[in-house]
Amino acid sequence: MNEFITPDYLGTFAGMVAAVTALTQIAKQFFKVDPKWISLGAALVMVTVCKVLPHPPGLSDIFLELLNAVFVCGAAIGLFETGKSAVRTLSRSSTDKTR
């Protein structure tokens, strides 16, 4: 495995969600803004760079890419919240077992 993230991987929904989640977690350490806004900004940038710039878009393409950015943002937020909830549940259960 020579490359962890490839342009082909970033062009997929899962790749964009993973990249937006990682970028949001890094960026929230530097910016005192709600991470949901950072996630939306990151999703818009990722969709623009990966989908819109390589091909000249029409009006319907721009609308679809904005919609895709919203879906990527929502999935990235959901991924983070699910992971955070799982860690809380695991830490509670391990704390209860040690008592």
C-alpha cells in the first residue's frame, strides 16, 4: 500500500466523508467556531476541488454538488457523533466493571 488517500478514493462518498471528518477534527483545534460549520466548509471545499474544478459544471451540476456537500457534511457529523457515543458507552461499561 503506497498511498493512503488517492484522488479516486477522495472522489467517492466514503472518501470525502473520511477526509471531511479528519479535516474538521484538525481545524477545530485552531478555529473557535462550531465544528458543524467547519465540516460544511470542508465539505464544500472538497466537493469543489474533487468534482467541480476538473469538469466545467452546468447549473444543474452546481446544484447537485452543493447537495452532495450537504450530504457529505451530514455524514461526517454523524460519523463523529456515533464514534463519540460509542467511546462514551465503552468507557462507562469499563468503569462499571471496575467498581
